[in-house]
Amino acid sequence: MNRTRRLAALTLLVAPALALGPAVAAHASTTATTAAPAAAKCNVEVDSAGKYHLWGEGFPAGTTVTYSGSTSGSVPIDKSGRFDLGGLSGAKYVVKTADGKTTVTCAMVQH
């Protein structure tokens, strides 16, 4: 095979790989830095003053959730997907995302 034919054959083999290279690299960089979201959960604990402490994790970052129980309200979710409330008056809570896609019944944690 002469040089021209070898270069033409090599071009046919290498060109698709070069065309896919940036797309594959872009996909790899986004998947490597994006972790799968954790399953949403919440817990209730009794603090040293006898009040209840409600906290959760695995919620969509930058959104708001509502909580209901003996006390109700809403709380923003931080960039890590977490929230934290203290000084509550009851031990049973349900937390819902604003879009209604996630509802979590909070578990009481005993220490």
C-alpha cells in the first residue's frame, strides 16, 4: 500500500475518534463532578433543653420544603441539600418539597 492510501485509511479510522473526543470528554467531566443526589431523609432529636430538633438531607439544593406536625412552616434548603431547625414543640413531622414530588416522614432519633 502506498503512502497516500495508508494516510487515507488512517484518516477514516481516526476522524470519528477525533470527532467524538470532545463530546466524550465533556460528558466525562460533567459526570465526574456531579454526584447522584442522596435519598431525602429527615430526623427528629430532643435537645438538651427538652425541645425538638428537626433536620434533613438529600433535598434539592436551593429550594424550600414545608414541614408539618405540632408546628408547621417552611425552611430553605442549603446548597448541600440540607436543612436544620431547632426549638420545636413536637416529635412527629412530615417534610414535603415545594413541587410535591418528595414527602418524607421524619424518624425520631434516640441517643
